[in-house]
Amino acid sequence: MLGSRRALVVVIAAALTGGLAAPAAAQVSRPCVGSDTMCEAAFSMSGGASNERITVRLPDTNLRLLSVNATPAFVHGAYMLTRGRFSEGGSVYTATLDAVQGMPRNARLLMTFGHPSTGLSCGNIRRGVSFLTIAQIGSVRPGSFRCSVAKAVGRTWLARFTAHRSVQRFAATGITFRCRLIPLLPQNQQCQGGNLVVRFSGPTG
């Protein structure tokens, strides 16, 4: 793994001087898997990509792009996604993907789409939690789909982490959340409870 990371550093440097993947362009289409309120599309970045046109077929026409992540975490920053646009009444999303050569075989681009009402960006919490978001994946308790709830989760998680207590399961605002480490950047923590998903970047050591 360490060798692959070092190799990736080399190809990133090459990309900065014009050494992106082979010039042959490609077109790849994927369905957005999930529900008509939130779904995810995954694209392989194995070996790199050059001016690759990617198309996401969406299950509804009132979705927006909520987040773009990559896995494994160390490939974040080794790709660019540009010229994103919706078409066909909002049922199709297209963009151009460029990724450096030498991407590992399991490298993937993950794109999450949802209704504007299903995802909120909630900013940061000083001294430890950033890129805080909250998403709704089903019916929720009235008044719980708010950034105040996401921040309560972030603060509770951070307080428990700082006190060297378990952060895998706890209650915040009367809702029990189960949290786990996820291989995404910039967010690396996910807490789920009450049909809510709270994601954020937090310390790991």
C-alpha cells in the first residue's frame, strides 16, 4: 500500500507538468443507485482517465449533486471533475473526468445526488469537526432535519473522542446515532440514526 501511495505521488507530480493519462477520450454511463430522493453513482478511475465524459442517469428530475468523493482516501486530489451540467429535464447529469495515470485498480469516484430538501451543508465546529453535512434518507421526526442536529452530533462525537470514550454509538438530541469511519474525503466519519445521515471530517488518532 505504501508503495502504491508513493507511486501515486509521482504520477500526481507528472500530472501537474502535463502528464495526465492517455489522450484517448471515453464515454461511461452509470445509473444512480438508491431512491428517488437520494442515490449514488460510482465510476472506476483505475489506471487514470483523460477527458472522459461521464453520464449519470438519475431516478428523478429534481435532484442536485450533493457531494463528490473518492476511494481509497489517498487518491483524493488526484482527479478533476469539470463541466458538470444537468440535461433532459434534470434526469441526466454529465461531466468530464480527468485522473492521473497510475490510479490503483480499486480507485473509484463516488457522486451522491439528492433532492434539495434531503441534504444540508452545515459548516464547521471549531477545534475538530469540519465539512459537516446532514442528509435525510426517509421519514424523520419533525424538526430533526436541521443543521442544529448535525452540529449536536458533531459536538457529541468530538467530546466523546476527546475524552477517549467510544464514538460508535451515542445519543444526540434524543436520537441514537451509530457512527463509523468511512473511506471518503474530505469527510471521514458517518453517523446514522432516525433516518438521518450526518457526515463530517474528524480526527482519527
